[in-house]
Amino acid sequence: MDKYFEADYDPATDINLPDNATDQDFDSWNIMLDNVRERNKLKQQREAELWEEEKRKERERENIKLGREKAKIAKLLGPDAEKEYQKRKKEAKRARKEETKEMIKSQVISSIDNENSSNLFQNAQPFGVAPGDESHHEEEGDGLGDLHHLQAAVNINRRTSVSAESIKPNKVTTKTIIPKSDQQKAFLQESLKKNFLFKNLQTEQYDDVLNAMNKIKVTKGKWVIEEGDDGDYFYVVDSGEFSAYIRVPSTSNDFDNDVTPPASCPKEFKLKNVLDYTKGGSFGELALMYNAPRAASILAKSDSELWSVDRLTFRSILLNHTYNKRNLYDNFLSEVDLLKSLHPSERSKIADALESRSYSPNEVVISQGDTGDAFYFVEQGEADIIKNGEKVGSYKKGDYFAGQNEGFYTTEILPMFRLGFRYYACESYQHKPSAFKTIPFRQNQVQFSMQDRSPHVELSLDHRTIISNSGYRSARTSEPIRSGTYYYEVKIDKGGGVDEAHVRVGVSRREAESGAPVGYDGYSYGWRDINGHKVHLSRSQKYSDGFTTGDVVGVLVHLPVNQPRKVSINKTRIPIKYKELLWFELSEYPHTKEMDLLMDYGHEDEIPIDKGRLGKKSTKGIKIPRIPGSFIEFFKNGEPVASEPAYTDLLDYLPKKKQPEGAKASKKQDLKKDLDYDDGTCGYYPMVSLYKGGQATLNPGPEFAYPPNTKHAYKPLSDRFGEFWEEMRLLDDEACAELPDVADVLIPQSIAELSGTDQQFYGTGSVDGATPTAPKPDVTSQPPEVPMQDVQMQERQEELPDHSHQFIPNVDILNE
């Protein structure tokens, strides 16, 4: 019915009464139409009145504003205010126009001699206006005419800013060639090699710059450069002596009295000599790249000669070469099959990163077995592929190849731990396909986890060395410490502030963020390299001296065997298939409110509660559980860094319930409790955090570079590999024993698919209407199948040390 109330709608045109409508129906309909028309009419009147009122108010506001402006002008300029104001406005615009022209003249520098240069500006025209075209004259408005087409003018009062003017590619296409003898070219080449600005120029660019350099003579006492002036030339000393001076306050005693400052130097400043130049020296290189004011004044101490090149010529050479190179590479990359699907802008980024390399006939580009560090495209020519001494193929223009980087890698065919979930490799039991057990994935030692790390952390092939070029990013080991005393080392390959690289070492629970440093929250404990502070809950405390590149940091972790708090172990897990491999998907332990509140500096270990009731002051509290008698001690090169452990009575790693005991909660809340059971992987994990190029190597033992000087009996962290996976096996066997045999239960279709084997369904049930009738096979007569993960592990078995003899279960944990 909304359309019946639109202003321009006539309901009489939309009558749709049935054919058997009575006169009473028509009378009712006409009454309704009259009411609608009346309402629409009133609505139109109200809208017109509101519109007129708004326009009236707007006119009043404009009149008030104009009146205020005129009154202000009249007060400032007198009776002829408006006339005087327009006159001054026009003069100011004309002055700005002339000032802009003068600044443009001072910026445009020709590479020809001074006589021709003086004629350059006699018939100067604004950019974009042809000679003889009068359309650029001042017009009514802002008084600048076609000067709008000019590049942004430079602030003549600027003294500290640095900027580079934009130049269109191929704008300066004519090369400047000033003849020089071979001796002069050799001298300039030797001089320019000393300057950083010319080190990365290509050969053709280098030759163009040398050809464009012009020789000028300078008389004794002439200021070649004055501090604060706009820079436009770069100079190389051919003969004579020059001195560089900077301005210092006249109140200072550190200045030279034997030199008279140039006229541009303010009276409150004197000059101080900071550098001298002789033959082969160069100065003014900043002017080649930027519109930067001169940082010092240069005085000729004798009659001298200089080689010079201006900014416009230098930047045009660089830009044209870069532009032509980019066009060449763009056209080439567009023909490469691998890159044809990319957007042109993406190919341009690759073109900018390409580096041209030339190889002679029979020269080796990559040797078999070498570590690759580049990706190659064949621009022209051909390259043969030699494997084991035999030619197996060749590359031609447009082909590509690369070596394999065996030092570090970042990707794997495995699921990374994601928010809320963790993944462990698994396989089905041979005698009970409906049950699954956890297995190590491509691992036979304690190492950094491939999955439980920040994506910005790169791993070595043995998973012992990590490196990261981002902000603080972390990696943890695959096996936790649950009880007992363990020791491990971390070698600092790069850290301690060297090239801004830093490393933190410590331990963390599963809940700790891998995108933050160890010690960031209550789930981890860390030790910093830069000042030796210990860090927990992001609170730094003085502990000892720090460590740096080359040091070996030792960590001793003690967790008592008989811990007071007990939580049942639950092995409820969901097997899924990911890229042809089987994985357990485990729910991650979420952060708890009690632990998060510890980050608040106003809270202590006791978190106030009020038994679930709201609106009243808390009178009781939840004491955050701890592990009495636990501690962490740090060592540097085998020696303890402090007389006392860094941390004692660590926070308990076991999960906590969301609702405290005694709190009232609805059934809906009860269903949303956090995980309140141990899945066998809770504990403290050795953790290392890296910052801006930091690199560290884990040594879990049993052989240590610096055995710790400690009174405590300890076990090497390497023992945790055998212990942890034996613990997991025994727990899996216990969970498997609780399941019925394969003949007593119908295996769901999804589980059969996940098991990776051809399964038959047994029992009395049915699947999709099909009644299974096949007999139960004799599983003992069938040869055991090798899991896919084991096959892939065998491929790398030779690369990793054998720790299979270390499968020793931690009896203390299992007894719990």
C-alpha cells in the first residue's frame, strides 16, 4: 500500500475490482480513493512549505556571511574597500605568476654552454604552450592562466626538505656528448668509482654520464656552491684545491677567521672548514637526485678546473635507460607461458626485480646439487641441461628454471595450525580401522614444529634452525615438557641487536600466540637478549646480563612429577583427510578470562568473582593455579646467569573451566564451557622468538656444546621425543581398547574413506540402504600396510639422525 501515498500517484488509474463487484464495493472503493487523494494533497503542501522555509533560511545565512565579510574588508581597507581589495588580489596573483616563472627558469638547466644557455630564456614559454600561442596570457580568475599546466613549484624558502621532480620518460631524448681524450675518460672513471651514486650504474648509463660531463674553469676565491642554495650540479675536481665550509653561530668559538662568508650567509653566522678537496675529489652528488638545498659552501682556494654534470641530464639518462629496460622486460615476460595469466601490473613488478646476467659459451649457470638462490628466465640464446654427465634437454628463449634452496623452506603439504584448531598426523589401527592413532609426521627427533609456528618463521631442513625477517615471530617444539627436569640449548646465530636482529628464549603453553614474543602474556616465560631482562605478562624485570650473536643459551625447566592438580585425559579427536594424508583435528585451548586479566597491571594473581551474580561488589576470588616447586633457570655458555632461577611456581598448564565452582549459570552457558580436559599435549613447550633477521638453532641434546654447571639432575630435551610419542601411543591404545571390534560395529562411510584403505562393512546395520553380508576377514593373515606418512619419512631418513632407540615412556606421566 506504500504506493498509494506517493505524491504523484492517482489510485483511480489502478482500480482492479472483480467483475462481480457490487455497488457497495464501488462506493467503498471511491471513499478510499478520495481519502488517499486528500492525504497526498496535504503532503505536497507540507513538502512545498518546508522547501520554501529551508531556502529562506539559506538566503539569510548567505546574506549574514556576505555582510560580515564586507564589514571586515571595510574595516581594514577604508571606504573604497571592495575596489582596493580586488586591486590587491590581482597584484598578488600577478606577482605569484612572475615568481613561478623565475623559479622555473632557475630549475631548468641546459647541458649546453653558457652562451646558448643565456638565449634559452629570452623567449621562455610556459610548459605545454607552443611559441606564438597567446592562449597562455593571464585570464580572469586566479591570474595564472596556463601556468596550471606547470609542475608543482618549489618553495624558495625551503632549507631542509628533499624532493625529486618528476620527469616523463623519453622527455630528454638527445644525448649530450662532449668530446674527451682517453686520459680524461680514464680519470673520470676512476674518480666516479669512489662515489656511491655511480657504483650501481650499468655500463651504458655510465658512458652516457661521462660523455655529458662538461669542463669549466674556476678562479681563486670564487664560491662554487653556497649553503642553502638549490642544488643543480655535481662536480669532480680536475685540478686545484677546494674547501667545504658550514655555518656556525657567531657566538661559537669554533669557526675560521681567515675566510669571508659569501653575501648569502646571514650576519649571525660564521663559517667552519670541515673538508678539503683535491684532484679526483667530488662534491654535490645530492643535487643529482633531489631538489635539495646545499648542505655546505665550497670555496676555490686556487685557480682550478672542474668537471660538471647537471641534475636534469643525469636523471634523464637514468630514467630513459630504466624505462627502456622495463619495456623490454615487459614485452619479454608477456611471452613466458608461466606469467601469461598475470596482470600487466604484476608482470611489471617482476620486470623491476629482474637483473640481467650474461654467460659465455660453455659457462656453467647452475651446477647439479648446488643450493639455488635465483629464478632464471632465458632472455636470448640457449642453455643445455646436463644431468649426471649426460644432456637431457635444453632451454631456449622464454624458458625458465631455478635451483632448489636447501637451506630454508617455508611451505609443506600439511595443514598449519589455525585459529581454534591444531592438527596431528594419524593413521588407523590395522586390526580396528574405526580407531586411529597419533604418529609423528616426518620427524624422529625433538625439533621446531612445522605447524606450530608463525608463517613468517622459516625452518631449516632438519627443523633445528629458524630465521625470521619480520617483527617478533615465534616457533615452538613439537613435544611439550609435562613433568621432570629437562635441559636444552639455543645457539644465537644472529641477535643481540646486530643489524637490529633480536632473539628471545623461553617456554610457553599451547595457548601462547606464535605471532608475539615469548613472555608476551601469562602463557609464556622469556629471557631477552638486549638487556638480559626476564619477561612475563609483557612485564620486563632485571635478571642478568644479556646475550648476543655466538652465545649459547641454556634453559633448565623443572616441573615436579607429583603435581597437586589432576585433570582427566580425553582423546576425543576427529580424523580428517588433507592432501591425501590423515590428520587429527583437535580443538585448541582458548584464552581464559582469568589469564587475560593478568595482563592488567591493576590485577594480581587472584581474580575477583561473586558466584555468578551481577551488580554486587566481589568479596571472593579465584586463585590462579600454579605448580609449586617448579622453576626455570637460564644459562649462558654453560654458566648460570643468576644465583636464583628466573621463574618459580609457574602457572599451571592444565586447562581451566569457564565457570568457577559455585557460580550459577544457565544450561545454555553450561553447554558453552571451555575445554576442561587434557588431550595429552598440554605442557610447557620450548619456544624461541625472532625479530628483524634474528636466527637461532635448537640443540636438544644429548650432546651439549656447554653442559650446564648446575646441581640439579636433568635429562636432555631430546629424550622427550621418545617419551612423548610413547605416551601418545599408550593413550591411543587405551582409547582404542574402549571401542568395539570391527565385527561388532558398523563403520560409517566417512570413516572408511578417511582410513585410506578399501574397507568392508560388517554387522547387522546398513549404509545407504545396502545390507552388508561379507564375512569378517582374517586380519592376522594380511601383510601390514605401510602408512603414507611412514613412506614419506623414509625418503628423508638418511638426512636425520636416528633417535628410534629413545622411545622411552615417561612412566611418571603415564601413572597419573
